[in-house]
Amino acid sequence: MSIMSAIALYAIIWFMTLFLILPFRPRSQADAGSVVPGTPAGAPEDAQMWRKAKLVTLIATAAFVVIAGIILSEVITYEMIETVTRGR
């Protein structure tokens, strides 16, 4: 795996993890009882993006290590995937 492939793989894993983590524990302005004028009531009161970014980075790094290890050790190869999906 080249450096660019590793960077692309990490970026894909990071953004997929981000989109999985974002909907957890949202607190809307309506729930807090303080809606800022000009914003919808369903907008987040405090998104805590730095906290979520740290969590996403931790999870994505662990997933990347596992996936990169599988790719580099050739436990699963492209030929294996091709033989499974060839008939379909």
C-alpha cells in the first residue's frame, strides 16, 4: 500500500466514522429552551465538534490499523474478492 493509498483509506474511514458519530446525543435549541432568533429550533445548541472530532479520530485510527493490517498481511487479497464476486 502506497502512502497516498493509506492517506485516502484513512480519510474515507475518518469521514465515514464522523457521519456515524454526528447524530449521537444531539441537543437542540428547542430542548434547551433558548432558540437563537433566525435559526431553526432543531439546530444544535452546542454541537461539541472538538469532542466528536477527537472521538472520531480515535475510532478511525483503530479501524485503520485493523484494515491496513489486513491489507498488508494479505489475509484478504484482490483475487479473493474477484473470485467471490465474479459470478454475480
